[in-house]
Amino acid sequence: MFKNFWYAVEFSKDLEAGKPKKIKILGQQLVLYRKGSDNSVVAMSDLCVHRGAELSAGKVKGDCIVCPYHGWEYTPDGVVQKIPAHPDKGIPRKARVDSYPVQEKYTFIWVYMGDLPEEERPPIPDWSEIEDTENYRAVTGEFLWKSNYERILENGVDVAHTPFVHGGVFGNPEKPEVPDFEIEESDWHCKVSIVLNPPRSKGLWSLLTRGDKADLAHRPPVPVSTTWWMPNMILLDVGTPMGAMKIFDVNIPIDEETTLVKFVALRSFFKGAWADADARRRVFKVLHEDRAIVDGVRPELLPFDLSAELHVKSDYNAVKYRRRRQELIEAGWSVADNTIVGEGPARVEARVIPSPTRKEVPELASAWNFKEARSREILASRGELPTGAKKQRRLVKEDPAPAAEEKKAGKNGTAASSAADEEVTA
């Protein structure tokens, strides 16, 4: 999981004025609420600096949020401005929590989980089509997975699995070949465009798509593109015989093995409200089919090394993602080090991502009660957490291969992985 990105964490319509909302992302709990003055959204750590109560269980007072435990009052920038038990005394300097930048765009609330200055932050992708109500009809929904978000993202941009997992919906089991594709990419995204032979339409669609009786292996091809944006966003764009269908989704990493998907599905056809239920049903059918496979994938987390799994040409999109992922890990953008580690045998760990204010106000860097700690080093020094490759194997629940077996695999295994890797990049 990565810090320093904008994360779409909730639909704007689902955050009501005057009602704080608890969410969890990257293993950290946040509170969202709308300011009374202008209805804009505030996002801050859902952890009162005094005794650790959930601010999301408190109440909104003007532009502030009030802790339900002792009534401490927090301003939108995370600073305590009132302690009811001691109204005549000064506020301690470290009476503050992390507050994060927020934007409302494309029907989502986006929270910046990181501490980079504004000019250095990766951009929110251009999803303005979501707001094009003249040409598209939209339905929304959410879906909970017990899978890692990166495994889900790779599945979402993988065109080769559709004939087998979605045969009869998207994929054509009699035409599983993946032809040559076009690629568009940047530091933050990769788009693969291709033409595929679709399955035969069913139900209402079959009645409205004349000429849909061709043999499955010779169905007229349709244009399809799959796009990912770092670190967790996907767009599936399909040119159906009736018109365009676009599914935007964010794979919200609640923690390493739990993901909440929120989607916006657009269609340029059947734009009446009468077709909404069927549009949602089709998206959820695909999600259920994917979950049945991805929830059983091992290891649960993506391997640390690219050569740990075999890749072929049709895996280009996933390989590009893994390479970019590795670069960000090496740049220190992983959240693994943002864990507060206490003393003693009790459960005393919590994850807190540093906010921009920690850099904007360096003289207050030592004022936070919840400071960034390099948990990997601390726990390793206690003998509680292995480092390097051993740590990765533990995270992915993968039994370490005995050295003898690695030797037995020899150069053949390495050559196979390298050859496949070269084919992907060709």
C-alpha cells in the first residue's frame, strides 16, 4: 500500500452535512465531515490525541468536530481549540492530529494521504466523463472483497481471463486469443486497447442487436480498452453494438487483505431509469465472478520480485504496474514504515500517515503525540519482524523455498522468467 496519492474514499452524495463518517484506508481510520460554513469536506485522523477516542463518534459544531469522550474541539486543520475541563488554561502545543487535503471531483471525495507539497503530488486522473450527463447514464455501487487491492486491480485490466471467467458476459470462450494491442502510458497510468470477439447477447440485448446470430468464433469484434492509474484505479471501456459502456472503479485498500470497490458505470444507450437495475446487475455479476477466482489466488499479496511469477505478452499491463510499484517502494512511498509502535505486550500499534502540515510547520514536528515510526527497524530490533526478503514472504503468506529447492530449479527457472519478461516488453 502506498502513501502520497489522492484516494477516492467515498461518494460525495453519501456524506451528509452534520454527520461525521468513519472510513478506513491504508490501515488507518479517518473521520470525514462537512463544514457548517460552506459544506466542504474535512478529513482527519479519527483518533483523539487525548485518550484515543473515535472523533467520528462525536458531533459537528460549525466547522469543527467535537470528541465524544471529553469534548475536545478540533478545527478543520486538526488543531484542538477548546478543552472544556480547563477552559482557562492554554492548549498544549501537541494537542493536534493529522488533517489531510480533500477534493470533491467526479462524484467522489478524494483525500490526499501523504505529506508531499502540492506541486509534487501525483494528479487525480481526468474522469470528467463521469459528469457528462448529456451523453451518459450512470449507476454507482460498491463491493467488498477479502483480497488485496493490487490483485484486484491486475484482474480488472487483464483481458485474457474474460473468456474463462466471464464467458457469455464479456468473454468469448470460442475465441480466447489476445491479438496485438495498442499501448498508451505515463508514469502514473497504462492503457491497453484491443479488439475482441464478444459473446452472443442475451435477454433484452439480443432482441435489440440485430445480426447477433453469427457463430461465436466469428462474431464481429468490438473495441475494448483497460486502463490503470496508480495506485488503485481502473477504467474498463467497451464499445458494445448498442453504444459505449465505461466502468470506472476505485479499489480502496482498507488494509493489506481487504478492499472496498466503489464503481461508476456509464452507458450511452438505454439511458432511461428503467434500465438502471439491469446495468447494476451486470456489473455485480462480473464482480462476483472475479471474486470467486481472485479470493483464492496465492500468494495473497503481489510477490516482491517480478520474476516470482511467470508473465506472457498479454500481461503487459500488469507487468508495467508491477515495475512502477517497485519503483515507488524503492522511493519510500510504501506505508509499511508508518506504524506507531508502543511498548509492552498489549496491542499498541496503529498506522498514521503523516500529513502535509508536518512539513509545512517543521517547528511543530515534535508536537504530534502520534509520530511516524520506522516500525520495520523497531520490530526487527526486538526480533519480532524479519527484514528484507523474509519480511516479504511473511507478508504474502508464502513459505520460504528451501535453498536446496532453489538450487535444483537452477538456471532453467530464471531463464523462463527472463524470457517471458522480454516477450512482454517486446
